[in-house]
Amino acid sequence: MPSFLVSVTIENKPEIVDPEGDTILNDLILKDKKAHVKKVRSAKMLRFQIDAKNKESAEKEVLVLCNEFRIYNPLVSKVSAETVSV
Amino acid sequence: MRVAVIVFPGSNCDRDMHHVLTNVFKLDSQLVWHTDDLPRNIDAIVLPGGFSYGDRLRAGVIAAHSPIMAQVKKMAERGIPILGVCNGFQILTEAGLLPGALLKNTSLSYICKWTEIIVRNNKTPFTNKFKLNQRIPIAIANGEGRYYADKETLHMLKKNNQIVFTYGEDFNGATMKIAGVCNKEGNVVGMMPHPERSAEQILNPQNAKPASMIFESLLNTLGVTA
């Protein structure tokens, strides 16, 4: 069975204050006068290696795992996934 | 009257809680490891503070999947008083027993200090000895203590009188300065501050009496004379 790398990005919903992103923007980037940078949002990325019959089923199974084990908190965060063959 | 204090890998306030329940309030308190069964005839449950599983992934989320949590959920449904303190509060939200979520403090710092909380619901098993709006000098110690509720959740909290404590000051960005909430039925309460560190005068630089009333409320609920 082929193997895939599924990269899951967990990011807080837009309405939630993101002090980490704000600190990076305000205390690093804007302090260096790079005013063309408008926003920074922090996120967590988890990379799953999984055997599956194809790319679609690999990604689907990983997202099911994320929901089943509350790997992200649906009240607070949203998830997205990108999958590549190993 | 028997109170179970549940211990997870990384709990570090379990013995403090056990001490207060046993030695100060003379309850029959028992430490219970998270893979063991809850003892029979339990009258109340406490999930203490700490860093279960090192706060990995998110504070409380791994412990929320511990074997004992299925039994805690059944006890919650039966109306048994359940208190989650700090990491215990985080575990209860991650287990779906309490609404909302605990996020990193806006300062991104671990905050450890004395503060005041205000009683907003005095109908719960842990607040029934308080007057409404009574202030409690109490210790806080957390890095992920910023209570968050979206609009729908907040509406529900207000409608059902589920906001139990608010802070007197905004130091971590919590929604409406919320420090503690309860479930719709009122028997499950979660709070970020630490009553077990505040309920003895030797530990509290201000007045330990209000914080001790959290435990006296439990005694009152259980029918024990304080």
C-alpha cells in the first residue's frame, strides 16, 4: 500500500485574538519598519505518515482522526490538510 | 462523605486538594489514579490542577480521553457535584462536560499571583454559601487560563446562569473576565483559580474565609455540618 504525508494545519478562527501572531508582527516585523506586512497569524502543523490506497483516502482518514481525538478544538480552531506521496 | 480526587500523569495539585479536603474540612478524600475505577458510593469528584500529560497538544485534551473520564461523565449525568480546578477545568471543557475553551493568556506568560474573583452564581454545590457578588481573594497560576466562548456559547451561559465566577480585573483576556463556569444543570463547576491554595489562613495573605466557603458550600451540599 502506498504511503502519504498528510500535513494538517490547525489555526485559530479569525475572530480569536492571536497574541503570538500579534507579537511577531508588532515586536519583530513592524519594529523593523516593514509596514507592508499587514497581518501574521500563528498556527500549529502536524504531519502524519499514513498508508492508504490513495491520496484522498489518506487525507480523509487523517481528518477523521483529528475529529475523533479532538486533535483540534472545533470551538476555537479550523483545520486544513495538504497531502503528498512519500 | 467520600470525595474522589482524580490524579492524571502530570497532576501536581492533587495532594494539596487532598490535604484541604481531608485535614481542613474533614472529608473522606481519596486519590484515584486515572486508569483505575472510581470507588463506589462517591459523593463528589475533584479534578485538581497541574499539567496533565505536560499540556501536550492542548492543556487537558489528552487527560480528557483517560479511562476514568467515562465514569466521570456518568457521575455528572447523575448530578454528583464535580469541581475542576485549573487543569481540571481545562480537562472538563475538553471532555465536553463544560462549555467553552481555555486558551493561552494574551500575554503568553504563565501568570502566578493573588487576585480576586466575584461570585456570579450562588446556586451551585460549590457556591451556595456565598452571597451574590461576594469577592474571594484567591491564587491563580496558569499559562492557558484565558476563557473563551463564542457568541452562541456566551448567550447560552448568560441565559442559563452558567457564569459562576468572574475576575475583578482583566489580566489574561478572558471573555467577560470569566474565571469559572458550570454546566446547565449546575453540578459540574470549573474554575481557573486555586481554592485549595487559598482556603487556609496560613497560605492566604488576605482573607482565607471566602475561599474556604467553596469547600463549605460542598459540605453544605453533602449535608455535612461545617
